[in-house]
Amino acid sequence: MIDMMKSLKRVASLKRSASINRRALNVTSPRGLSVLSPRVSRWSGVSRLFHILVVIGFVISSLIAIGCGYMFVLPSLSQAFYSYGASKTNVSLSSCNIFNGSWVLDDSYPLYNATECPFVEQGFNCLGNGRDDKDYLRWRWKPMDCVIPRLDVQSILGMLRGKRVVFVGDSMSRTQWESLICLLMTGVEDKKSVYEVNGNKITKRIRFLGVRFSSFNFTVEFFRSVFLVQPGGMPRHAPKRVKSTLKLDKLDNISSHWVNSDVLIFNTGQWWVPGKLFDTGCYFQVRNTLKLGMPISAAYRTALGTWASWVEKNINTNRTRVFFRSFEPSHWSDQTRRFCNMTQHPLSEARGRDQNVFSDTILEVAKNMTVPVTVLHITSMTALRSDAHVGNWSDSPYTPDCSHWCLPGVPDVWNEIVLSYLLTDYRLHF
């Protein structure tokens, strides 16, 4: 009897132990909260779904916010210019060589009608002087690694309000000056509100021309200074062959008028040739010393050094953006300058005209200056445009011109580049 009771106690103890073990492990009990429980699985699935919906909502909200920001910001970015294509518009002009590229046909050119612009010299209005082909008008410069924006003239006019744009140089500079005025006039409703401040007609010899855009209170001015440095008379005791001098250590005596401008664009080069210097009896002078044996290239370098020192001393580059345009190649058939080597379309290669000692000197001098100067290195791109010279379509048809450019034409592209720099230059606060 006693043995039977001990056996029953052992069985009861085993049952309680098994029950405790089952509760501890939570493996088979339907009321336990195990990880395999259907109730837990349902709650876990709902939680995951909730998190997924939150993520999706966040992504959609972000896209909407970005889209709205894009729609809001883009017009302000494109207000000043429209771009040709979008593939490379995000590349800054300052981060690419804008002068490395090619000429491409563009039916949106020309940008103005020379006949409707009273500031184009008759000698540069090739269509008006009888040129029949119009292909030379339709070429746009396309840089290799960035895009020159198509300018919105209204925004440019607003940008220039209250400003003073000054060109200094030879007749090539005057051509660019005329081009810029014609480009800007396309955005002016009242053409009579644009006038030359002294009532002068555009001539080759006048030393100052200034056109005022009265509705926008700014001027675009041109100062004729073909050498940039000061011409002088015949020194005492000079040889008979010396009729005049070029004072390489003194800037032109009208240089004080170039100060206090907002944009200042220089050029010189076309007159630095024997025919304009030695053949006329003009020789170089430094201080009181005649430099009869000085080569033109060395004199040019000395003159640019004088110009650079003047800029560093007299120009406040916090206000004034300074440019220097490089040499513009001509396309004469030979050294006699009697015939033009013109083509119907741009050349595919420069044929050596992209190499120029004056352009190299400009780059060297500007690089060593203590103030910022932007070199408009248009030599290579312009060397390809043998189709765009005045040629026989000037106001003197029996005197061919393979140096100057038709308007509209190549100088318009120079100005597009200048205005693009101004638009992207935050230092000017335009």
C-alpha cells in the first residue's frame, strides 16, 4: 500500500514537471505568446506595412517638394538667358574652356537686322552692300564642354541699368561696340530713346562715341586708342626717318576717361605692323630714349606691361569687370593685302592662323597681373571664319577688306560670351 502511494506521487510529480517545462518553452501551448503565434504574425505584418507606407509617403512628399522647388527656382535661373539644349547647361562657364569648340548652323541667327540698327557702319553692313549669300549669318559658336546661353535681351537691359560699358581699342573694338548696341536695341521699344550722346555719326576717326539707352539709364561707349599707349611727336635730334614715336611707358592721354566704368573691354593688335609703324616713320620710345632697333613683338610686350600697371593702379576691380580681347586673324590671300581668301562656310581647321604672338603676350601679361582680368581668347575660333569678313561688300567695293567683319556676324558671338560672363559673375552684383 505504501509502495502504491509512492508510485502515484512520482507520476503526479512528473506531470507537474512536464507542464512547467511546456510553459517555460512556449512551444506547443496555444495560449502562449510565442514567435510562431498567428496573433504575433498578424501584428508584425501590420507593423511592416505601416513602415513601408511611411517610407513611400516620405518619398512622394520629397519628390513633390523638389518638383515645386524646381518649378519655382528654374524661372529665376533662366530669367537672364535661355539655353541651347540641356545636356551640358549645368557646366559652369568658368569650369570649361569656352573658346574650345566649333561653329554649328543655327536657324535662330542672326540676332538682329543691320539695316534696322542705325549704329552699324555702312561699311560693315554686308547684306546692305549687296552680299547675296546669307549662310555666314547662321553660325553659332558651340563650346566643347559647356553651352553659351541664349541671352534674354530684356534681362540684360535690366542688368545694365545705371551702368557704364566701355570699349577701348581699334576699329575691331568699334565693330564689337556697334554689335553690342544692335543686340541690345532689339529689346528696346522706343528706338529713339537710344542715341549718341553728342549727336555724332559713327566714323572711323572720331576718338569718342557714346550711346545712351535713356530708358535704362546706361551708356555703351567707345574710345579709339589703337595702340593703348601714348603717341608722340618727333623727338629732338632724332634721325630724319623718325617722324613720330610711340611712348611705350605711358598709357594714352585719354585713359582717365576709362576709369569708373562697370565693364571695360580692351583690344589692340591690328596697328602693330610695319605698315602702320616704321613705314610711316613711327618708332618706339621709352622715357626719353628712342628704341630704333626694338622689334614690334618686344614693343607690344612693353606696352602691355604699361597697360597692366595702369589697370592695377587705377581700376577698382571690385566694381569694374576688365576684359582683354585677343588678336583677330585676317584672311588675306598673301602679304600684299590685295585679295581676300574667303570661303562660303567656316574652315574646319585654322591653318596656322590660331597661333599669334600678340595673343600669347596678352595671356602671359594677364596671368601675371595682381588684379583679375578675363582674356577673351577668340583667336582660334575667329581663325575659322574666313567666310564672315567684309570682303568686297563694304562701302568701298573696290577696296577688299579681309580684316573687318560683317555685321551681324562674328563680333556678336564675342558679345554673347562677354554677357554670359557678366551674368554668371556674382562679384558684379548685377
